[in-house]
Amino acid sequence: MDIRKKIGLRIKEYRTNLKLTQEALAFKAEIDKTYINEVENGKRNISVINLEKIIYALEVNIREFFNAESFNGGTN
């Protein structure tokens, strides 16, 4: 699976667990809601700065965010 899709799915997983809409997450991260949608759907390359903003808005640390099975098996 493409890294963009993996990151997008992880963001969506945390967002839905927190019961946040894409709009609410976008507001918390100070990012456009369309951008959040495109990232979650693997259609946009996310910058490190915006990834940090989103992870902070999801109230998770970077290590925890990337500690998922989808990131622990290569890029397939």
C-alpha cells in the first residue's frame, strides 16, 4: 500500500475514534478541510509540517501514530 494511503487511513482511524468530523479536525489543525479529505483518501502528499499539525490536533505523539502494523511491514 502507498505511504500516502497508510498515513491517510491512520489519520482517519484516529479522527473517527475521537468522533471528529474532517471539518473539526481541520479547524483544530488550522488546515483546510479539503486538504484533510485529500490526505485521508491518499490523494495528496502531506508535508511534514502539516502532518505534525494533524498529529498534534489528534492528541497523539508521533511514535504512537506510526506504531501501527500498516507501517511495520515495508511499503506494500
